[in-house]
Amino acid sequence: MDIDGNEDSRVDVGGGADPHVFLSGEYLYSPQQGNDKVVIYEQDDLEEVQAIPVDNAHGVCSSTDGSVIYTTDLNGAFELIAIAGEPGNAAVTSFDSIEEPGVAHNCAATKAGNVFVTHSGPAGTVVSLFTTKRNGRKVTYKEALPTGANPFGIAIYEGCIDM
């Protein structure tokens, strides 16, 4: 959409793909759960730059400097997947998993290199905390933080949290 609300261009990702979109620098990162991939598009013309195979790719966030993109595996074995590298040469650099109730859904990252992942659904009662190393390229599960029922979305406001 342009600034006036007119449709500018569109990408057909196919039915059931459940795409999400995240802007980082000049590129759009689109986890497409039903297509089992994260696709990187040029922001200006939506030309596909690269498709990275990631089963059930769903939630998306980035390191605060935009150098690493994180996605969640909605229905699979891995809770958090890190993708790094220049678009066109980007690759999965790390992943980690845990046994928590609910499905890994959405994520948010802090300047300190922590990534929080919500676990949604009827059984979801925690947000997982992952730490990162190697400039955010290596993720490691740290702990589960109790939340109550069905934590879904998550946002980090750096002014109110020191993590």
C-alpha cells in the first residue's frame, strides 16, 4: 500500500501459506508457515531475493541491529531459528528447542541479546527466554517464564525493561 492507502503491488504466496512480514533494512522477511520457508523480498518492488527452507516458519523478529532474523517453528521441534547473512546468501545459523506446553508463536528481541518466544494455544502458559551469542547468530534456551493462559503477541519497549 502506498501512503494514500492505494494498493501498489502484491505477491501471491499461495493459499494456506499464513505469511507474516517483517521489515529489516531494505528487505522484507516473510515466514510462510504453509510453504515451509522464509522468503526475502526487495522492499521496493517485492522481487524475491531468496527462499530459505524452514519448516512451519511463523513468528518473526530481528536483533536490534537487524543483522539476524529470528523465526519460530509453529508446529515443529524447534522453538527459535536464527537466520543471518546478506540477502541472497542468508542461511539458518542456529536453532534450539525445549519441551514447553503450547506452540512457539511470536518473538521479540532486546538490545542485550535476549529473545522472548510466546507459547500460544489452550496449553500455552509460558514465554521462553533464549540468550544469543556470536552477534546473535547462536541461540540457546535459558528458561521458561510463567505468564498465565495463552500468551500470544509480544513486544519489547527498551525504555521499561533491562534484559
